[in-house]
Amino acid sequence: MASVKTAISIQEPLFRQVESLADSLNISRSRVFALAVEEFLERYKNQQLLDNLNSAYDDLPSPKAEEYLHKVQKQHRHLVEGEW
């Protein structure tokens, strides 16, 4: 896969931490940044998926509708009582 060079600006303390981590892992600073971005994107995609799922299942009846449904169920039970 082709690589693209880019320049970023970060605070010096963060740069030092990245440099230290790269040395500890015996990988380049560029690889540390690439891994961090890959993880960030994966988390972002997962959050988007979770938000979409929550939105899809967020169609529960309102408390007022729940109360009405409960009353209707009770009335229905009373009407059919003894018929079955």
C-alpha cells in the first residue's frame, strides 16, 4: 500500500511521549501515529454503529402510551375472561 507523507503539529510533551513509545516498541514515530489513527477510526466506526443501532431500537412507546396500552390490556382481559 502506498504511503503518504503529512506534517502535524503537536505539543512537545506529547511528541516526547510518542518518541519514547516508538523507541520502546522499536517502531518508527510514523508507525505510532498510524496505529493511533487506525484505532481512533475503528473506535469512531464502532461508536457510529452503536449510535445507529440505538437509534433504530429507540422506538419504545412513551410512558403515556405504555399506560394506555396497560389499561387496554386489562380491559381486553376482562372482556375475554371465561371465554377460553
